[in-house]
Amino acid sequence: MMSLRNEKLETTMIHASTRGDYEKRSGAVNVPIYLSSTFHQDQLGEFGPYDYSRSGNPTREALEKTIAELEGGHRGFAFASGMAAISTAFMLLSAGDHIVISEDVYGGTYRFVTEVLPKFGVTHTFINFTDLAAIQQAIQPNTKLIYIETPSNPTLRITDIKGVVTLAKTHDCYTFLDNTFMSPLYQRPLDLGVDVVLHSATKFLSGHNDIIAGLAVVKDPALGERLAFLQNAFGSILGVQDAYTLIQSIKTLGARFTLSTASAEKIAHYLNNHPLIEAVFYPGLPNHPGHEIHAQQATSAGAVLSFRLANRTVAKAFVEAMRIPVFAVSLGGVESILSYPAEMSHAAMPKAEREKRGITDGLLRFSVGLEHVDDLLNDFEQALQAATNVCTTV
Ligand SMILES: *Cc1c(COP(=O)(O)O)cnc(C)c1O
């Protein structure tokens, strides 16, 4: 099957992985799992398309081609985790280079940038990325990378992607963007000039809270060569069984994400009108700072939101009363996930730093799954009632 001109992403998600040679010969509707670490060489001095699975494997390649097509890129790379993808991409830098990075990046990225990269002579400046002027001021002569995550975690702050790309191009820097919260279905950063798109495929792309995986995509062929070299040199590739699982999961991304996003919108509006909720953070709400910029660079607000209750006591009562969601870290699965950033994802951050970022002791994050939205709303209703009772008895 060939791709149609102007094919929609939902169609590409389903067919991209089986547009390779093997499937043409066999007619298989699913990519085979090539459990082969090494590949026979016909003659001395003659190499086939694959030699050793760290440098290339047909199953992994089907996944890498799929994500490259979905992001509108030239080349995709699959890694053992989102952090493996992110840390390998950072290896494009050299000692003496400087990074300007969003102050509310994912915790693992924060850890890598603050505790690993300085050992290799790579320095950084954290900036509030809703402020383009502040980003510009932080650029130094040795700045080689501007690192974006939008919407950010957990308060869904929005960065103006085109604005940052323009700054980066003027100063001859790369831009990387962590697109985990949107997926290519809703946001395609390469189209806006970003150099490297990164994913924790553990989240919406895999969607079933089952595997850990990471992806990177580039548009520039020369940059693709460099990243391919690093993927092979560092070696944190995704195994073929997980590559197969991810290929299958991506086929349903369109259906899953569309439904969970529709539910997220309903839940965000419901929470926005509830007297016990002090604030709702969701880029789809017109009162969300960054709502307009997000609408210009993404086609939807996604399925993660956060909201603020008065304090830890009320938040605790609410969490204990919720029945449907998993109470855990992570997001993007068919099971809704409720989490408490202050003591989960951002536990390592000093309280003052947390509060500066809006991560107060009453903040909860909700990743909307595929349960019926009426059940989720009923669950919120009864849990907020339980939390109200705590408020009135204190
Ligand atoms: C989870 C996550 C990561 C890290 O990915 P892993 O697959 O857990 O290594 C990076 N960025 C964002 C935004 C994430 O949510």
C-alpha cells in the first residue's frame, strides 16, 4: 500500500509500518519481529542492509520510519526510554557548549542537564519559557542549544515554538522539543523549524502503560547521520519486541487520543466551574495563559490537565475518595492516572522552587484515559464532595 498525497496522520499511523519490502513480498499486515542480533553477509566485503541489530534492525526500522513520517521528518530513531532518546540527543553537544532550557522541563531531563552534562563541560541556564525576551537575554556566545517542552509539566505552560526557533536561528543554535504531551497527532514541531523532536513513547504513543520507550526525529539528513552515529555509539536502542508493541499501539493513537482529549475538555470545563477548585491548568481553556499561542501551533489541547485544591489535606481527601484512576506517576495510558506532583514527579525540587512554578501542595495532575467520561465526571463529583466535607470539618 502506497501513501496517498495529503494523507491524514490517522491513516499513516495504521499503514506506515508495513510499507517496507518484507510486507510487500509476504502480504503480512503486521511487521514481523526480527529476533536476530546479527545478519548473514553473503560475501566477504559485501554488506547487506543490516549487519548487527544495534546499528539496524528491520522491526525497529519499521517503527523509526513510522515516527519519521508522522512527524514530517527525514529520519526517526527508537530508544530504550524517553530519557535514552533525550540523553543521546544531548550528545550532539561538545564540551564548552551552553544550553538555554525551559525551567519546567521533565524531571529526568532536569537531572541529566544539572547532574550529568556539567561533568562533560556542558553548562546550562534555566529560563521561564513563556518569556521570549528572557530566553534571548540568556543566550551566550557559546549557546548551542535551546531546549523546549510545550505544553510543560504539570502546569501546561506554553512556549511560542516559532518565536524560539527564530531566536535560535539568529544565534546559530539547535532547537530540541519534547513533544510527549502532544504527539505528532496534535503538534508537529519540525514543520515549525525545530531541529530534533523527542518523545517519551512510554506515554500517549504506546498508550497502554505497558512499555518504556523513546523516539527522536530529525528533518535534516546531515543531523540524521550524526544522530544515527550516536544511537549506535551509545547503544541504548529499543528492543524489537517493544518496537513491535509500539508499532501496534501507534495504530490506535488517533482513536485513543481523540477520545481522551474530548473527555479532558469536558473534565476541564467541569473543574473550572467547581467551587472547590482554585485553578485549572489546561491549554484548551480560554482563560489559560498561552491558550492563543497553543492554538496557533497545535491542533488540540491534549488529555492532561492539572488543578489546584486549597492544600495538602484537601488534596489527600480527594485522592483517597477517587475510585477509577490509577494513583501513580506517568500519563498517556488507557487507564486514567491521577498524580500528586509535589510528592511524586517534583519531590526532589525544593519547596520554594516548586511553588515558583505553581506546583503547590494542593496541585493534582490528571491524565485522562479511555473510561467513559460520565463515569470519570461522577467520580470527580463524589470525590470533590468528600473533599468539601473535609474542608467544612477542619
Ligand atoms: C516521561 C517523560 C519523559 C521521560 O521518558 P521515559 O520514557 O520515562 O524515559 C520525558 N519527557 C516527558 C515530557 C515525559 O513525560
